[in-house]
Amino acid sequence: MVTSEIRQIVASSPLFNGLKSESISDILDSSQEISFESGQLIMSEGDRFGNLYIITEGEVQIEKEDKESGEVKVFHTRKIGASLGEMSLIDMNNRSATVRAKTSVKAISIKSELMSTLFDQDPKILTSIAINIAKILSERLREADEIISNRPLP
């Protein structure tokens, strides 16, 4: 059962900015709440694309493996309201990073098929979410630029 608090978190997620409350309700009615323990893997880099997640409690870390050293590096953390897996709604590619629960995490799991159906039913939803994903990715690119600019060149 989706509480009003969870409904508010999902509705205020940057991914769903500008969507009507009816669309949010349709998404939540067909989604489920899942839990992850601290340290548990949520998705692995290279996995086939799948569900989209909205964090409703806790914090996750985004990890990438250094191809040269094999060392796993934590690049970002994401908190309540953040989306995970939204890139594959656009490019349908495999997961680009590993996501692990940093704390106990609860999230709403949304099937990619549901999103595709909503996009087909109402192109305005597709347009809104595509613009929102572009904004999210732009922000993440700026974060990555900042990380890169603070590293010494080889």
C-alpha cells in the first residue's frame, strides 16, 4: 500500500516534475515498494535494463569499476526522491553503473513496460519525462565535470 508520504515523494521526484496527479497515481497503482539492506546490490553495471526506481527512504551509492586497476570507486550518492535506471528509458541500453544500498533503502519499483505503455497512451507524459531526464543527466554531467576537473591529469 502506497502511503500519502510515499505518493508525495514520488510526485516531487525530479523525474516526474510536471506530471498530473492522475498520471502519478497510475504509475503508483502499478508499482511496488521494495526494500534493500545496507550493502545490498540494487543493480549491476552491464545488467540488462529493467525497472526504474524512485528512492523513498535511505541512500544509495553509485559505483564504477576502474578498468585498469579493478578498484571499485564510489562516485555519487543518491537520496530520497532520486531516480535510478531512468537512462534506459531513453537509450534501452544495459546499466551504466552499479548501485548499492548505502543504508537501508526503500524504493518504488516501476516496470519499464509500464512506462512504455504510458508513453504510448499519452505522448505528453513521454515529452515531460524525456525533458526531465535531460535535466537530470545534465546535472549529473556537471557533477562529473566537477569531479574530473579536480583530478590531476595523467
